[in-house]
Amino acid sequence: MMTRSIRQKIEKRLLKKRIIDSNGCWIFTGHLNNKGYGVIHYDQGHIFVHRLSMKLYRSDEYSDNLNVLHKCDIRKCFNPEHLFMGTQSDNIRDCVVKGRHKSGFAGDFKRWNVK
Ligand SMILES: [Zn+2]
């Protein structure tokens, strides 16, 4: 469990590297990993800033066993209101809904409509 002073220290570091965009996203201006997620030194290692944000601001919902996912689809966003806990399969389903994974079906469907 995080003590109050550690919590305040880490929160300060996090908020120093925040810009809020017009969508309300908290854009992390610090180091991003190769996938575009914000990372910060924490507890002798690294932690994703969106995970840390969930841990700080919505600790009652936070679980180490679940993924922290973005509703807004902005990987470097760490607004706790834009995050939710989910499993890996939620993540994949989420991608499908948002159209990141194209199925072959759309292509076939078009072909059937050729006049
Ligand atoms: Zn966002």
C-alpha cells in the first residue's frame, strides 16, 4: 500500500508532466515507450502512467490482475475518468468495436453489392 507522502510525491511528479487537451485528455509529456504509452520511474522500476493514475485516483477499482484500458483511445492519456479496468479479452473486443481490427467480412460484403 502507498503511504500518503509517497502518494503525494508521485502525484506531483505525474501532474508536472500533464497537459490537458480539448477532449479533457491528460496528455503525458514525459517518456513514452515504443508503443506510445507513458512510463515513469516508480518503486525501483517503471510503471505505466495510466496504470499509476488508476492506482492513485481510483484505487477502489484498481486491480493488479486486470489491464487498465483507455476509453478515449489515447495511449499517453492518464485522465482517470478516461480509464477503466478490463481483461485482455476486453481489450481485444474493444479494438474490434473501434474498428482497429478489420475483418474480411466488410470486403466480401462490398463485392456482393457490385451491380
Ligand atoms: Zn483521454
